[in-house]
Amino acid sequence: MALHLIPRSLIYVEAVSEHGSIQAASRAIGVSASAIDRQIVLLEERAGVQLFERRTTGMALSAAGEVFVVLARRWRSDESRVWSDVKHLQGVDTGHIRIVTMDSLVNGPIPRFLARIGERYPRVRIDVEIASPDQAFTDLDTGVADIALAFNLRPHRDIHVIWSEELPLFCVVSPRHDLAGAKNTKLQEAIAYPLVLQSRSLAIRRILEARYAWLFSDNRPPVVTNSLQLLKHLVASGGHVALTSEFDAAQELLDGKLKAIPLVDLGLSVQNICVAISSRRTLPRICRIVMEELAAEMSTVLTEVRATT
């Protein structure tokens, strides 16, 4: 088994939680099932509560078990920071950084950012997970993620925002659309055309529904989807319009595949985007560098996108 600074008992609890059984965890981490079971039993005796519910289909974390998994992730994060800082003292920038972000950013800004980081810091590993804003908050809070690039991340005393921008609502259309040549438009003009709208699983839909509920009335049958990629594809085909922020379609706007028309009768920022970290954790130096690079990249992309509108 590889050398870890994390207590063995926490590694075992985390492994069983991830793989669903002691036998599966044993195969995954190369430790005997009896050793894993013994450590878990000792923890349960010390805590006076079961960490797992034993089922015929496997083992499921109890509420107490979840506390230990969160602790394991924090230990793992601290371990990564220690090794990274020790390597930096030797003149080597290395580390493992976990970023959580949104689906709409993966076909433009994120690949561009990752390519640049890969060139500058080839020994840094970066994991990118796609999640909702609510899940992004949870991942930061529990230590699953080091950095969040998210829309509408809810404010919290333990979340430190590094960079943030308000995102007004735009009417996004194909360059072939009737509205494409307009310098601006009004909401009533935009909705005269077929709409493709976000489903309730996306935060912008809930914001739109709260402020413009009449858009979702029964006599307006729009296309509704939880996929921003499908939304942009339908708009690019020329027949639909979408109500969204310019960052949701950043790469398509930069490539000239879509156009964002300002909605002059609203003047409201229904979304914001931010780069954030947990204020309860000390990040390795390389993670702080990557965080600042990410914030700078997003600021640059937004400036470029706004130059197209």
C-alpha cells in the first residue's frame, strides 16, 4: 500500500464508502478484507455508533459514517498540500487540484484554461467534475473540490469568492435569425419566436420562473431541456431563441456560431459567475496559482465575449 499521511482507519472508511463493500474496497486498495473490517469495527466501538448499514446488497454510509468520510477528505486535502509545499521547497511545482464547474463551460473556457496550465505546469494533475451550483457548494464545503467555477453559488461565510461577475440576460440567436442584426431587443419581441428554455434542474430556469412566470404559461409551449448543449444546438439551427447569459454560450459567441442580443427592457442580472474556494482550508501554493490563473482566464474570456455583443 502506498505511503499516506492519512490514518489507515479513515482510508478504509472512505474506500468502503466509495466501493460499496469491504470486499470491493479490499480489491481496490490492496488491503485484506479482515484488516479493513477490524479497523471499521474499532472505530464503531469508539464512536458508539455504526458507520455503515450492513445490507445484503452491500454497505451504505450512516449519518455518522458521512462525518468520517468528510474528515478523510479533509485529511487527504491537507496531505496533498503538504506534499505540494515540500516539492515547491525543492523547486518543483507539482500537486493534485480538484475543480468543480458547470456543464456550459466545458466546450470553451475550461479546455483553453487547462491547455495553458498543462503547458506551464506539466506535473500538476487537475481533476474537473461537472456539477450543479448546489453540488459545487457542497463539494467545496466537504473538501471534495479545491476550487469552484460556478454560476449562482450561494453566499456563505465559509466560501471565499476570488473573482465574480454579474451576468445580464441576453436573447441568444443564430446569426441567420431575424433578430441577429438588431443592436438590442425587448423581451416581448424575443418571445415572439420559438423558445428553448432551461429545465428546473438549472438555476437560471428557477430565476426566470420567479421573475417572469408568464413565460412558462400553458399557452406558450417552449422546448424545455436540462442540457445547455442541446439548447445551444437548437438555437444554432436557426429556429429557436434562448434567454440566457453570454457566458452560457461563450465559445459559440466567440466562434460566431451564435449572437447575443441585449434585452434593453430588463436591465437585470439574473446570474453571476464566480471562482471560489473554502475559507476553512489552506490551499497549496500551486493550487493558489491555478486559482488565480482560472480567475484571470474567465475575466479575459468575458471581456472577449462582451466585445462580440
